[in-house]
Amino acid sequence: LAKTTQPISMDSYEGQEVNITCSHNNIATNDYITWYQQFPSQGPRFIIQGYKTKVTNEVASLFIPADRKSSTLSLPRVSLSDTAVYYCLVGPLIYNQGGKLIFGQGTELSVKP
Amino acid sequence: DTGVSQDPRHKITKRGQNVTFRCDPISEHNRLYWYRQTLGQGPEFLTYFQNEAQLEKSRLLSDRFSAERPKGSFSTLEIQRTEQGDSAMYLCASSLRTSGSGANEQFFGPGTRLTVL
């Protein structure tokens, strides 16, 4: 599975847009990019997934350049409740590869008032 | 609340004791996963079931660990002869395996925090 690199931590203020970039230079043709969010003392929660270009849902946007060697999770107008750890995962769809998700260390986002 | 429940939420035990955790997945989900998470790290895969069959086990799952999903519904994870290094958050997740699904989405429970003294 492709190794991912993302910043260990980021700080932001309420109302700002936050962009978290993940590098995955060895991404394979059948790999998807998936982001999870984890609040303290809770399990991770799926945020968004994409293969190429741009994906947007009610929570976030995911930008993937043509070479797919990196991706950027964009959180619009963050609030204090967006303080969490964000994980970038790269791999084939779980129903193809057997199910397991491979998590890295994640990016700890701290949103300040 | 994702619909996945775990019991207990916290467990404190002495080294050498056996512990058992339970996970109740979302009822229609046929896949169930166990992960372990230590402080400052992302979750690490331990094992997963499709219905009642255990299809994969991580090398992290030593002989002291055993997991079951007897009727393809709830699952238990047992740790025998606990060691201090077993202290961690044990997370359960479930998903529905459908070939048409494009989402790598697993639904996680709140976890069981184990402390081994």
C-alpha cells in the first residue's frame, strides 16, 4: 500500500479555510484516496474519498492533481468543533483488498477562537 | 453515534489477567474489523471477519489474542495473560461489502480503552 506523508500538526482560527496536504508518491493505479477524522476518545469517521480531480461533499472538498502524487483536504470555514486528527489513507477499495485500512500518524488540527 | 457499540468503554486489569471485549456492529453489515490504537498513533489493523469467517489476521495479533464472531453478528476480542504493552484503545468497525460501493467507509465504535497495571 502507498505510503503517505502529512504534517504532524496544524493550527488555524475559527472561520478560516484549512487545507491539509498529503503526499503519496507511490500511489498505484487502482488506489483511492480516503480521509478520516478522529475526535479525542472516539473512533475515526469517514470524511471523503476520491480518485482524481475534485470531490466535494457537505463536509469537505478533496483536490487531487492529475499525477495523483498528492491530495489536499479542504475544510471551509472551520469551527472549534473541527479540532481533531485527520488521516489520509491511500489504497484500493476495501472490498477488493480484503478490508483493512492502513492509517498513518495523521495531522492534528487545532482550531483556536 | 455511528451505530457500532463496544463494551466495556474502559477496562483496568492487572498484568496476567484475561480480558474480553465485545463489539456490536451495525446490524446489516457483514464485515467487522478490530484495530488497536496507542497514544499519538493511528489505528493499527488487527483482524477482520466477513460474516462469521475470520479472513485476515495481522502479525500484531499474537497467540494471546483471539477474536470470534460466532453468528456473524457481534464479535468478541479476548486477550489472555495481559501485558503492560497491551494497554491501548481497541476499536471495532463494521462495513457492508458490496461490489458496487465506491466508498472506503468503515463505521467505527467508540473503542474500549484497556489499561494493564
